[in-house]
Amino acid sequence: MAASPMSNSLPPPLMTSEEGSFAQRTVLRRKPQIARDVLRDNHYPPEIQAAVEGLITEIESLSPVHPLHEAAPDVEYWDEQWRPYAGRHWLALPWYFAEAFFYRRLLEAVRYFQPGPWEGHDPFAMAKRRAIEGPHGALLLATHALLELPAELPAALLALLHDSLWGNRADLSNREVVARLAGHGAEQQDLLLDDSAQVVDFLLKGAHRRIDFINDNAGPEAAFDLLLAGFLLDRSLTGAVRMHLKPYPFYVSDALIPDMRELISRLEGAPEPRLRAAGERLEGHLQSGRLELTTDRFWASAYEFRDMPADLRRDLSRADLVIIKGDANYRRLLGDRHWPYTTRLAEIVAYFPAPLAVLRTLKAEIIVGLEPGQAEQLAAADANWLVNGKRGLIQFVGRI
């Protein structure tokens, strides 16, 4: 699938060459650190350690970005995405491509697709496991969410929607955000754009055939996504929920199908009765087919959402609503471009095949839908407002 040529009407993409930008810091500092964390968390043999160190050196020395060299089913697919940037170094790339290709190159280095003892081994498995347990882990936060859930249907739905949003703070690729992780207690003023009432009204109409999630993180966020999905199914607000997950490890904590299955199993075995019952109902929905976990190679690619393949577009068009989770998916929805902050989301996503709700905490220098002067006020109060994960948004776009 070739990327669509850039239209003159589209703003330029965020680039890693932008001096002092979060994009530049991400590539130069965060990606090498993520690779080092992988070496710390896994007992790889010397040849894999050397390959990972080679990737780190390539980035830090600003060497040309190498293509994939392994034999794997998706090499041609990734060569197509890499080819427009052949000969460029890591600080001369569109930001989203640089991040996405880093994760695919890391999987090559750790021999994820190669026959042998490391085939299919998730290099981020230990980090994901830590995100399930502990004081800020998925099980404890999900327990609090259920114990605090209002009795009234609209209020309960609103609370679960907000939990699903703020759970997005638990992004293991952003260590600064993880250090301030909070699934609860977010201030109302931190919700910069709030269409949650519209989303709740839409969902309460009921009789929806299918609600889709384009998921983001495993761990706490996935637990909140599952609680929201289970609530929609338990209350017959939809006949089915379809979750679109990553096909292989991506962005450290992005959820795979096995991550979701493990989390449902952990919920089933939870000591708290309400959480255990919720897990048992989710397993029942999974067995009946009302909850479906699916994937596609597109979800872990460098393509923006407007370049979605036709079969995936047709699939999403069957959903009554698509709930798009997280910062990276928001960036892909907008093409990771320098849109003016006051641009209306509906104008940008007219290409999308279904109504959508976006739940995202801010971890990148991109946002639309603000009022004139709002961005300037936020920047004056907090220089890092776009990237520190403190603030969030819920945006709804119905049928165009």
C-alpha cells in the first residue's frame, strides 16, 4: 500500500529535525533509553545485545536509517514505508515514521520474527507485567473504578468513559508520564475539550449493532477499556464490541491480543468480588463472540489513518461508533501534522468511515479544536502543556 502523496491543502508533518521539539528529544533520548531498558529487562545472548546496541549507535550517531535486513513476512511492507526516506538520518524524518520504524527495527534486533528461542518473545513483557500489578497497576485501579462506580446508568457510563481517558496516562514509552500516573483524581480543568456528554447521549440511544475500539496501551488503560466495553455489553447498549489491537509489540505498552486475554484472565482471578465478576462476564462475552479481539498489520505501521487499506475501512464502516484511544492514534488520525490549534476536528477527519470518539491525554505537540487564544493561555501557564500527559480531551464527531 503506497502512502498517498501529500496534498497542498495539508500542513507539513511534525519532523524530528525541528530544533528543541519534543519530537527531536523523543528520538535522541527516549528511543535509545527504551532500547537500553529492553536489554535490562531481558536476558538476551551477546549477539542480540550487540544488535540492539547497534541500533542505539545508529540513532545517536545520526547515521542513515537502515532498512530491514531480515527475512520476515512484513519486510516488503516496511520497505515501502522506508523507501521515501532512504539516505536520511534519524533527525531528518517525519516524527511518526521515525517512532514506528524504531519499534520495527528493535524487533528485528531481538529476533522476534526469527525461528529460535526468541521468536515471538515480547521484549516489553516485563514492563507490561509491572503495569498490571503494584500501587498504580491495572488490577488495583480497576478495583477502585468499580467500587466508586455510580449507580445511575448515565453517571456510570460517564465515569467509565473518563476512566478510559485518564488511563491513557499509563504510557510506558513515556517515563515522565508514568512517574505521575493517576487513573483517578484528574482535575476538570485538565479536560481541555469535553464532548463526553455527546458521547454518553449517543451510547445511551442503545440498539447499536457494534462499537469498535482502536486500542492503545495494555495495563491500566486496557483494564478501563475492558470495563467500559463490558458495561456497554452488559447493559445491552450494543450488540457487539470489536477491539482493534496491535499485531506485535509496539510503542512499549501497546496492547496485543495476548495482553488483553491475560488481563481478562487476571480480572477473573481478582480477589475483589465485583472485579472478579466483571472479568467472568468479559470472558463470557469473549466466548459468545460479542467481544472480539482482532488485529491488522496496519495498526503497527507508519501510515496515517487516511491511508487505511480498503478492507479495514470497510470493516470500520460497519461500526456505529469507533472509540479511538491514545496519543499515537490521535496523531495518526490527524496525519501527525502542524494543524492550527483552532482547526475543527470534523474538517480533518471527513475521510473516516464511521462516527468517532477520541479519548486522548496530551503527549505530543499536536491538538485541534481549541478556541482562539486558548493555546496561548495554556502555554503561558505551563510550557509543557502539550507533552506532559497532564491534560486530556474527549472529542466526538458524528456522521459527516
